[in-house]
Amino acid sequence: MYHKKKEMIHLSFPNVPNIKPDIDLDEEDVLSLLLASIALEELSLAHIMNAEAEKLQAVLGTLTTSASGTKAQTLHDLLKVNRSVERTLRTVLKNQMLLQFKLEDVSDLIQLIHEQKRKKHKEKDSCEH
């Protein structure tokens, strides 16, 4: 009779090195980086949507490139690809909503910083007069 020996798997925490880089960013730099990161995520989502459109064109036989893939042979095949594209686009839409929230937060932060600068400038002007 064969008996399987039970093996214990021990999981460990990752060993993260203690890195303390010197990063010197002002408010404008941080805001620019935040806006750039949102723009890059938007660009990535656009590429995903384009790939999904090409996938549909390939299975419909309307893609004009040489690497167009296989045309759907049955309605079932077409519906299967369509469902896959729909799921991907739903995920893209969810990410799009999160990016909209991020953009609104950054926009609010920009407005807050500009209001603080105007207030400081006003206080400085009133103290000088």
C-alpha cells in the first residue's frame, strides 16, 4: 500500500532591503509626476482597447493585416470571443473610473496648493504695506 508523505510548506515574508534614497521633489514635481502617471495609465488602457478591437476584427475576418488570426467558424466561437472582449472592456472601464477619481483628487490638490500660495502671497503683500 502506498502512503503519501505529507509535506509542510513554509511561507516566509519577503526580505525587503532598507533603502533610503534621497529624493528631492517640490510640489510642482509631485503634481507633474501624478498627472504623468495618470496619462500613462490612460495610454495603456487605450492600447488594451485597440487590441480588443483588433481581436474582434480578426474573428470577423475584417482585419487587414497579415497576422490577422483565425476567422470564427461558428456562432459559438464568435460569441465566446465577444464575451472575452466584453469582460476585458468591463475591466478597462473599471480602471477608467479609478483613473477619473485619481484625476479629480490631483485636480483638487492642485487647486488647494494654488489657493495656499495665493493666501501666502496676499499675507506677504499685506505685511509689507
